[in-house]
Amino acid sequence: MLELYILLALLALGFFVGQYLEKQHYRSINARESELVDLVTTSSKHPFGDIPVIIDRRLVQGSVVVSVDYFKRMLAALRNFFGGNVRAYETLVDRARREAVLRLKESCPDAKQIINLRIETSSIFKGAKDQIGSVEVLAYATALYY
Amino acid sequence: MFVTNTEDIPGKRIVACHGVVSGSTVRAKHVGRDIMAGLKNIVGGELKGYTELLIDAREQAFERMQAQARQLGANAVVNVRFSTSSVAAGASEIYIYGTAVTVE
């Protein structure tokens, strides 16, 4: 009986606090994204448009490890049974990617353009016994100053 | 030292190529961080301990790659790639590689 209570408490905690935290995170992501929208970022190898003499170029990176909450993990486990879209994990990787790119941009506020953006996702602790539903996203690119 | 992940150094000309250089590091998480991450895992969100751990590891691998490039007499590394893999349970390997070149 006690175990059931603990499980329910964890689920409730995951549902309410997790949802609140996710909303807050999305709000912060949206605000920062609109702030940094002027910084040209491309995934192509060559700079975009006509540019003057480049004075500096630097490898920049941003990374984040994000995990899902308890409730969503249960939800995803159920989903595994029926198949279909796992929405719970879709928001997880979406948040992680956008956060990583934001951190990359924030690490070089004076850059004029960011080229060759690459995003890599890995589940770092796969294989561990108590698997944590978390992903790591690394974004890296070349920042140009001119 | 110039390091980029593009095939050339924008605004510079490559005059010599020294071959592939790489740096790697394998890191394991420690118990304290594990407990914190376990707690954080109930409500979800960023696992700051792990983020920092991986940033540290990446810095070290990056340093190693640059040291190797310097040893070859290069002054730049182009086409840098990152890769992360979990080699064993609870440990992850960070591998960074690129091409060492000399630019004008």
C-alpha cells in the first residue's frame, strides 16, 4: 500500500511540478529566441550574403542535458505498448535543442554571423542500470566577426 | 590557434596540411551527482551537474586535440567534429577530431 502511495506522489509531483517547469522553460526559450533573432545563423558552410573582411573566426558551442519528469516517463512507457507518437519525448528533445542553440548564441554575443551549425543528440547514460530518461544536445558552429 | 568546423578558415588561405588530429576523454559521473540527478529526474528539467561534467570533459578533449596540432606545427584546425558515445554503463566518451593545417 505504501508503495502505491509513493508511486502516486511521484506521479503527481512529476505531473504538476514538471508541467510548471516545462512551461517556464518554454517561456524563457521563446523570450531569448526573439532577443537573438537578429544574429544570422545558418547551417551552410559559407557565409550568407556579401560580407566585408573577416577579422576573427571561432568555434563556439552550447550544450545541455535535459531529463523528463516521472509522469511523462510513465506515459512514454505506456506509449511503448500501444505505439504511436511519443509526445512526452518530443517536447524533451525540442527543449534541449533550442536551449543548446540559445546557449551557443549567448556564448558569442559580438559575433556577426554563425555558420555551419551542427546539432548532435546523444543519450549519454544509455546502458546504465537505472536508466535516466535524459538526452544531451550539443550544438556547435563557427562564429564570424567582421 | 584558429579552430573552425568549416572546411576552410574564412578569410584565410590554407598553405599546408598536417593530417588528422584528435583528442578524447572518458568520464564517469560520480555518486553525488547521480543522487541529485535522480531527484531531479522526478520533476524533469535540466541536469546541471551532467551538463557541467560534459562541458569539462569536452574542454579537456579539445585541449588534447589542440596540443596535438601544435606538436605537428599547425596553427589552425579545420573541419572539427564532435562525437559522444557511452562506452560503458555510466561512462561516456567525448571524442573530438579535425584536420590540422597551416594558414597564412
